[in-house]
Amino acid sequence: MSIRATAELDRARIAELTEREQRRLDEATPASRAMFERARNALAGGVASAYQHREPWPIYLERGKGSRVWDVDGTERIDFHNGFGSMPQGHAHPAITRAVEARLELGTHFAAPTEDAVFVAEELKRRFGLPRWRFVNSGSEATMDAIRIARAKTGREAIVKIFGSYHGHHDYVMVSIGVPYDEIGDREDYASLPYGAGIPQSVADLTIAVPFNDADAMERRIERLIEEGRPPACVIMEPAMMNLGVILPEPGYLEAVRELTKRLGVLLIFDEVKTGLVVAAGGAVERYGVTPDIVTLAKALGGGVPTGAIGGTDEAFEPVEKGEVYQVGTFNGNPLAMAAARASLSKVLTPEAYELLERLEARLLKGCEEVIERHGLPGYGVGLGAKGCVTFSPEPVVDYDSFKANQDGELADLAWLYNMNRRVYMTPGREEEWTLTVAHSEEDCDTFVAAFDELAADLTA
């Protein structure tokens, strides 16, 4: 990773290009505009989730196949969004489609265990090296239950998270996420700030945030909590990367966190909802060789069908085995989800698939770095497994503080518009990255790089 910049970018030029590209996208999406006008009469804000919102209207999709999606205007784009990273299998993968179709004929819901659920748990045990598993229906449920298990095991209430990391939409983790730079405060004593309305401050106060990539700061904060008589039950963190774009853990960081949490008697939860099965067959646990007490999965696990999982050590899962923690859910281990997960794990996300993803990632990063160097843009390419992004920053981003201080939001917004207008479908927002799939080709990656090159050329002309 390197950063090269020859001159400060012309803000007026960025604004001019943004206006042009926004007008072009608006003119190309009249059916989405009409759908939005219809949707807003029934769906709050015209969308099913706040993260689907976009001005002046969202782009409504109709279908997907392989590495492609089509919007309601009939425009085909190469999909690098992939459902917020949920689809490294690609859309409508034949093996998963056949498994789900077969399951439909046999019954779709029992609220009882099936053999597919046993297979999936066995395979996750093999991949992640953790012996005990339970299923849920989403990433939010996975992190919620993982924290409950940690609290039951330790008898403690407080938890520690990384400032700026998102771990789902339940109250205990909707804390200290999107905060303006001038409100971040002292990194040695971050405030516990609810993310949006409806979260009691009394609940938020049980969640203490610490900076990413700073094990010493984490240790000092936990020691202070112990001295104050409120030792934390757990540290919950994204291990493979902090998902503000892509912020990788620095060498030795995860090992230091593992050592200090063991020494201080705090359970370590790796939130691999976005990275599990995506950065490696066994996620960050395999990629970095660091084993937590508990890991959470979702997104990619279901191959397009909602599901999630919690894995852990025998010791961490003791309250579950004893029935002290009621880890429940009517749709946990749903037959459709387990059939899709089984097909994905056994027939799609294979060793050969991960080799392909690594090759595609290397090609995409190389192409983006060459564009950055040729045009002298401030920024760098960074990625891991099927995840990656271009970070528009004049210096390396290592945590939330440096992200908020250096992120070029205007340029990120413009890059999204360039991609959408050049047949490259990307996640809306300034903090998201690309996700590759087994359906992507080298030509798909080259199309992405070409769109980026056109942006860079227009900026520096």
C-alpha cells in the first residue's frame, strides 16, 4: 500500500463532474423514479432499510444472475456491491438454486432440526476450529446472542467495542458508530454515543468504545473499567478489516488483543458477519491464525438466503449447553437456509473458489494502483480475499479517527456515480467496498478499473 499525490484536487471540478454524472444517472433511471414515487406511499422512505436509501431516489433492482444485476429500467451492470457483501457465490448460483428448489418440495419450515443443519455446523467447526455452533437469522441476531452468551459466562454487563465499527442494529452495539469528526473526543475516553434515536443512554453506557489498531489503548481502557468495578464481559470487534472501506489490522494487533483479553479474563468475539467465508474459507480466524472465544457469521453463509451462526469454544458455550442462556428463534436453522448454506459450503465456496477470488482481487488492486500512480491521485488500493476498495485519503487510514479526518467524501460520491454510469454496480455510501464473487471474470475487473481510470483522467485533465 502506498499513497501518491501530485497536487490537491480541484474541488470545483469535482462538483462539476458530480452534477454531470448525477444528471446522467437520473436521466437513465426513470423507472426507478416511478417506483420510488409508488413505494413511498407504503414503504417508509420508499425503502425496506435505511441503508437502501439514496437521493434523489434509490435504484430498484429486478433480477441478478452470476456477476450481473438488472435494474427496473432494464440496465445491466456488473455487480461489485453483492448485497452488502453477502454474495461471494454470485447471483442465482446453479448449485444453490437446485438445493433450494429441492428443499421447497420437501417443506420449508418445521422449527425442528434437520440433517442439513448438522452438516453446516460440522463444516463450520472444521473451517473455523471452534467446536460449538448455533444458528440465527441475521448478523444482528448473531452479535446480540454472542454478547448475551458472553455476559452469562462472565456474569458481567459492560462490553467493549471498536469505535466506528457496526455490529448490527440492536441497542447494545448501535453505539459510537457514525460520529462527526469534531465529536469523536479523546481516544482514551470515547463517549458512548447512541447511533440514532430510540436507544436509551442507560443502555449505551454499558458499551465502551476503543480505537482500532491500538491494543495498548484497549488494555488501558479495560484496566480502568476493572478498577471502576465494572469489568467488561467481552470485546467485540471486526478482525479481518474494519469496514470503513477496508482498514486492515496492523501486524501483531490481533495477537495482542487475543493475549490481553485472555490475561484480563474478557471473552473475545470476532464479528465475521461481513468477512467470514469471504476473506478465506475460515474467515479471519484462518487468515490471521487467531482464534477468538466466539465468532459470528451471517451474510455470505446463506448464499442469498437469510441466516446466521454463532460459533464458540466449549467454555464459552457452557451457559448454552447448560440451558442457562435461552438462545432461541423460531426460524433458527430454517430448512431453506440450511439447504442453501450446505450447497454453498460444499459445492461453491471450495478451495478452487478461494484461489480464483485471490487472483481476481490481485488483478483489481493492481489495476487500481496503476491508475492512482499514473494520475497522481491521493489514495491507495487495499483489499483482502474477496473484499477491497480504493481509499481516497492523503495518508493511511488505520482507525475511525484517521478515517473521519482524511476521508474524501465528495470524491467517494463521485466515484460511485462514475461506476453506476459505466455499468458497474456499487454500494451507495462513502464507507463501503467491493465484494468479488466466483462468477466475476478478469474482464469484469478490467471494466471496474476502466471506469476508475476515466474518473481519474477527468479529474486531472
